[in-house]
Amino acid sequence: MSDNNSMPPYNDLIGDMLKNKKEEGGMENLKGFGKPLPKEYFSGDTFQHFQRIAKDAGYKPHWLKLQHEIFALVQKIDEDSLNEERAELEKRVETVNEKIAEHNKHCPPPMLKGRISLETLDRAKEIWK
């Protein structure tokens, strides 16, 4: 016998977000509101279609925002490396490495990247472009 009380309740996160947005009154201003979806959205992989729709709407995933932020921080550390003390630079590199760890928690597996050090800044600039 199975106990139905032991199963967690079903959560529709996307549906809940859409419902909240509709209740707030922000759905009418969306691009393409009231127009039918293209037929291609109903064929193939649902997740890929969601990603395309989200991209078309200007959404950037958290890991991609972190990627841009990390690249800017790596560039800034490289620029300041001649004028700043090594201890301070090491602290900033450690902050970047914490952001890299956060990035790696959320990005797709092929996008995983390793930690950086002061010695690998030139390579890091190329990797994080």
C-alpha cells in the first residue's frame, strides 16, 4: 500500500508565476499579446521552445548574468594588477572565484569553468569572454 500523504504536492512554478503576473496586470503589455503562437512552438522539445521564447522576450538566465559580471571583474583585476598590492588582488580574485562557483551551480554542464588565479588572468580573460 502506498501512502499518498508522503508524496509532495505538485508545484507548477511557471504557471504560478504567470498567474501572479496576470493578477498584477502586466500581461497586456507583452510583445505579441493576443496573437497566436507560431506553429513551430508546438513541435519538438518544449524546453528548447521555452528557451527561445524567453530569449526573444529579453530574459537572461542567472548564470549568464554572472558570466558577464565575472568577465568584467577579471578585466578590472588585470587592469589594476600593476598598481595594486598583491594581497588586495588576491582578495578580489577570491571574490571572483566565489562568483565562478555560483555560476557553475546554475549553468549547463558544457559551460562549467574553473577557478582563476593571478597567474592565469590572461587565460581567464579569454575563457570568460
